[in-house]
Amino acid sequence: MRLEGKSVIITGGGSGIGLACAQLFYNEGAQVSIIGRRQEKLDVAKKIIGTELLAVVGDLKKNNDLDDLVQKTLNTFGKIDIVINNGGVFSGSPIHETKDENWDNIMETNIRSVFQLTKRVLPHMIERKTGVFVNISSIAGLIALPGVAAYNTSKAALIQFSRSIAMEYGSSGIRSNAVCPGLVKTEMTKELMENKDLMQEWSKDYPIGRFGDPEDIANACLYLASDESSFVTGVALPVDGGFTAH
Ligand SMILES: NC(=O)c1ccc[n+]([C@@H]2O[C@H](COP(=O)([O-])OP(=O)(O)OC[C@H]3O[C@@H](n4cnc5c(N)ncnc54)[C@H](OP(=O)(O)O)[C@@H]3O)[C@@H](O)[C@H]2O)c1
């Protein structure tokens, strides 16, 4: 077991990449707590993983809900070893047509909430001189995908925030890395994936010849969350079938 006895928070753990992480981490011996807004998704996660899963209904954009998540995790598991900042939203429009509320929603969900949760968890990690953050960015944090400027900006900011944690808290025994997935088959990309012609076109950019599955990303997260990566911090790891290799 690669995460025996570790306590893990996974945001957006009710679906897609977050749920794949929750399942894998639980199977590797972790005590897992997840947060999402939709009760029905959390119920399904509980059915899949089991009653030991701590599922907290909450909105990452609300500080009170983050307080609640941290408190419930500490009350239930007694500590927080690992945080997977995975919850996020994706949408796009040309910059000149982007409504302020859409820009703000992406920034608040994809980056401000990560700052808010990190800020709440760090004191506990500093006290115990151990901790790991894995931050789910995107290839959109490394290159600018067309038509999704707010998303690109939020994911690039997340990489820099992730590096900043690594720089500031490495001497406190805390590591932080970003994972940058290419296109992965989840709820977030379901509509895109239904456009067969577009997918055929895009697949040419993936040297490995396929798009990602949530488990591909969860496996990378497991490595970065476990002690096997104890000398790895401050990296932004593409998990993208070679998309960013050219
Ligand atoms: N799929 C891809 O191709 C891809 C590629 C690169 C990066 N990513 C990143 O991977 C992460 C996971 O996405 P996914 O592909 O697994 O899609 P997903 O299934 O839609 O997962 C997103 C999760 O985030 C949660 N979430 C969103 N806003 C929230 C909020 N305000 N409060 C609480 N939870 C919130 C959602 O739960 P609720 O809606 O129930 O709140 C959902 O469980 C995202 O950060 C995404 O940007 C995905």
C-alpha cells in the first residue's frame, strides 16, 4: 500500500479525475475526504468507495465551506497529509465577448479556492512538518489553447501558485507539484468528445494515439502524493500523451 494511513482531501472528488483519485488512493490505504456541490455525485462516490469515505457537500468558492471541509477532515481523520486541488470548471469565449461573471467564476473556482484551501491546511502541515499538495492544472497552463483565455490564465496561475508553495514551504517538509493533463474523457469534456470530426482532428496532436482516461491522471497523482516522489517538488508534469512534446 503506497498511502497507508495517509489522510487526503480531494476537491471535486465526486466525478472524473477526482473520483478516480479517490478510488485509487483509498485502495492504496488512504483515508479520503472529498468535496463537491452535488449531493448525488457524492452519494455515488460513497457507494463505489464505501462508507469510510468522508463526503462533504460544499462550494469551493465559499470560504465557510472550506472551513467546514478542513474541520470535518480533522475531526474524522485527525490530520491532513495530502491535498489534491482538483475541482475546477471549464468554459470559453473570445476575450472581447467574455462576460465579467464568467471570468470571475473561472478564477474563483480554479485558482482563488486553491489559495483559500491551501491557506487553511498549511498551518496543520507546518506543525507536523509534513505535507503534500498535488494541483491539477492542464496543458492549458503550459500553452494557450484558443478560445479559453480565462481557463488558460487560471491554469497557468495554478502552476505558479504550486511552485510558490514548493519554494516557501520546502524547508517545512511540504512538497507541491502540478499535474497538467491533456484531454481526458470526463463530464467536463463530454460535449466536446461528442464532436467526432473535431476529435479526429485533435487526436493527431496526441503522439500516443488516444485521449486520456481519468485513471491516467490518478496514477500520476498517486506518484506525486506518495513518498516515492520525496525529492520531487515544484514541477509541472504534463500527463498528455505527448501533446506538449511538439
Ligand atoms: N477533462 C480534461 O480534459 C481535463 C484536462 C486538463 C485538466 N482538467 C482539470 O481536471 C480537473 C477535474 O476535471 P474533470 O475533467 O474530472 O471534470 P469533472 O468531472 O467536471 O470534475 C470537476 C469537479 O469539480 C467540482 N467542482 C467544480 N466547481 C466546484 C465548486 N465551485 N465547488 C465544489 N466543487 C466544484 C465538480 O463537482 P460539482 O459540480 O458537484 O461541484 C466536479 O466533481 C479540473 O480542474 C479540470 O480543469 C481536466
